[in-house]
Amino acid sequence: MVAAAKVPEVFARKASGLVRVMSPYSAFIYNILTMGLIFPWTYLWAPGSLPGGHLVWGIILATIIEIPIAMAYVWLSTAFPRSGGDYVFQSRVFGGGVSFAVVMSGFVIWVLQWVALSGWLLAYLGFTPLFLGLGATLHKPGLIAAGLWCTTPNGIVLISIVNAIAALLLLVRGFRHYVRVQYYMFFAVIIAFVVMLGTLFSVTPTSFAARLNEFVAASGGVSDFYGQAIAAAKKAGIDLHPPFSLWATLLVAPIAWTSLQWAPYSSLQNGEIKAAKSFNSQMLIIVGSLVLTGALLAVLAYALQRAVGPEFMIIAGAGYAGTLPEGTLNGVYLWPNIIAMAVTQSPLVVIAIAVGYILNAFQIVNNCYIGMTRIIMAAAMDRLLPEWLGRVSPRLHTPVNAHVAYFIASLPVIFLYNFWPQWASLTLGVTFACGYVFVVTALAAALLPFRAPAIYKASPGARFQIGGFPLVTLVAGGGTLVGTVMILMFVFSSAFGLNTPLAREVVLGVLALTTVWYLAVKVLQRTRGIDVSFAFKEIPPE
């Protein structure tokens, strides 16, 4: 009698345990919040490091570059409407080795830096402006002192840890609770953004100088801050009227990409989004959120330049770059929200702007945990990570173990970021590392019709063709090309701090670590009679 062939058990369990509690509209605003209207680097890093660059055009260019990458995710999300996003997309097209090494290194490990950054954003762009603004407008020196304390390493670390704990407590209760809270965060952010725009459009460079001087004096600084900053810049040899530079404008785009590359981030929890298989819904969620956010960031750049003038943009940027201490307010960088607070000098406006920034910073740490735990869960389902790490609570429908583990892993990175200055120089390293994940995923989309034809033909996007040729291959191929150019800018330009020995060691080190892990786990599972490659031929269970 011939024994029946044993069918291998592909996944660690037969159901993900997740539930679809997020509407397409909620996913749309999730991506807007993730792209971060509060991210400040473009507005100071670019003027300080790229003289002659045009902020507005650089942001618009970054938006245009991101569109084909975002559309690649639309095709992939409708083909694989499951949580795990890039890991699922890449592993089903390329196999497990490439996807595990790329996604675990570029996302799961590097996004720990974003957890630290979210705490820094909360301290530096949330509480510091709140206390400084209220202290200056209400003439309370104690509040000003509290604001300055929030910029110290001890202050930032404490705020970062509390921020991370608050997100952990919210998320382990279940994803539906986050979805409800997100609406309040979104409306607060939009109110803050509109108030800030209205404030900036209310002044000209001349009236701004007078109001800034009043604000700085009320904050305990010099009475003629504006004039002294310009004099110091000229003495330092800083060109306050650089000619337009096309190259510098092109280099603004990778900095703006720090925000805009996150347009498809909702794809990491596709298994929890209603109508995730709908092409139209994913276009709204991913491409729609990108276009709207890019437009808003460009409008803010225009309003800021119009309000303060190109001279002061360079001064504020030089203050951030560390080449002009006089371009800071007692060491505090002159972010757009602080400038808006200085202009209005109204406690109510200060509170409205600060609350929006505080809640958007809090949302950032939430989205770090949400996205990365879904990757961890998906990899555990494929038996590449310990099974217990990917368990989903049957009552709460959330990967509680992964949330706790990721919180613990973030703690040393928070300390590194705030107590080791060299580590802070890798701030844009997260844009580079996550960027290569996005580029490899775009390539996976381009090859989807040829590497996974059965899955592609069953997806809604298969109907889009040009002369019988898959449109996804053309669009995603273009996204791969322009995304690669962005990545190369980070590698070769000194403006981003990523061509140092430390940067190379960290980037290559995490790639080597994740590659070795995959190879070791694959061998270990084989000794147990499990071939993990079977999982990469199927869509994960819902």
C-alpha cells in the first residue's frame, strides 16, 4: 500500500486573528498623519545645507517622484490585501531571503529610530513651543524654563519614554481603539495647520522682524534678535542672497521625501482595512493622501518664505546646521510652529498649534508600532520569527507580544539618539533605509505579473494594460528608477550625513544581521522538516 504524500503545513496558524476595523477614509487620514505635516526638516535642513535651493519646487518634485511608487503599492495592496505590507509583497515576488533582509533591516530595525524621533518631535516641536509660547505671551519665566528643559537630553528621553508607553497602552487594547482616537488627532492637526497658515499669511518680512524681536525679548533673549542674527550671519560669511541652484533644488526632494515616502504606509495593515482589495479605495488611501499632503507641505513652505523672507530662512537653517548659534532662540531651533507663535503672541493660538503638533508626534510612535508589529506578525506566520512573537490576542485582535517586544527594543535607541551626538547625525538614515524598502517593493510590483502571474491575474489591477502589456510594470518600473535616484542622492551627497563611516557601518551591519538570521532560521526549520519557501507561494491567511 502506497502512503499518501504529506501536505506541508505552510503557515504557523490557519488565521491571522486580525479584524477589519479601519475604513478607507480612516486609512486615508492615517497616511496623512504618518507623512507628518509637522515634520520640520525640509524647512530648516534644506536652507541651512542647500543654499540656492527652492523649497516649494523641491517639495513638489518629491511629490511627483513618489506618485509612481505610491501607485505600485495600490496594485500590490489589491493583490495581497493582508497585513504585513512590504514583507508580504516582496516575499511573494522575490522569495523570503530578499524580503526578510530588506524589510527587517530597512523597516523593523531602522524604524526604531523613528520611535526615538517621535519622542524628539514631541519634546522639541510640541512641549517646547507650548511652554515657550505661553511663557512669552503670559510673561511667565517658569514656563520658559520648562520649555528649555524639554530640549535637554534628559527631558527628551523622559518625554520619549512616556510617549512610547502611552502608545503601547493604547495599542495593546486593540486596533479599534486607536482608530477612534485617530479622528481626534487628525482634526487637532488640521486645526493647528490652518491656524499656523493663517498666522504666517498675516505678516510680511518687515512686520515679522518686529514681532520676532518682541517674542524673543519676552522669552528672555536679546531685544534686537533679528538684526543681530543677520549681522552675525554676514560676519560668519554666510551668503544670505545665494543665486538659484537647480542642483540644490533637486536635493531638497530627498529631504521632503522624509515625509512623502510614507504615503503607502497603511498597506502594512491591509488585513485590518475594509475594502482593502478595492482599487479605487487604495487609490484614495495611498495616492490621494500623498497628493493632498504634498500640496499642504508646499503651501506651508510658501507661507513660511513669504512671512519671514529668504534671508531669515537661511539664518534659521544655519542655526539648525550649527553654523550660526545666533540663529537659534537660546539654543532652540526656529521651527515653523515657533515662528507662527512668535508672530501671533496669542495664548490661544499657541495652544491650538501646540496641541496639533503634540498629537501628531504621538501618532508617529503609534504608527511605528502598528506597522512594524504587522511585519513581525507576518514573518512569524511564515515561521521566520518565533511563533509566540506573532501571536494575535483572540480577544483584543492585536499582536500584543510584538507590541511589547518592539517597545523594549526601542528603549536603547531612544538613549542612543539623545545621548550620543554621532547617532543623531543619522537622522535622515531612516529616510534612506526605509527608502530602499520602498524601491525594492516598487520593483516587486513591476515584476508581479511575471513572478506571481496567478496572483496578479486574480487581482483587480490586472485589467489595466497598454497594448496587452501590464500597466503596473510600466508605472512601478518608473517608480523603481526615480526611487533609486533618490537613494543614490543619500549615498553620494554630503548634505544628508550618510556618507560617513558610522552610517556605512550601521546600514551594512543591519543588512548583514538580517541576512544571517534568515539563512540560520531556514536551516533550523529544515531540520524540523519544514520548508519555509512553501509559504512564499501563497497569500497569507486572513
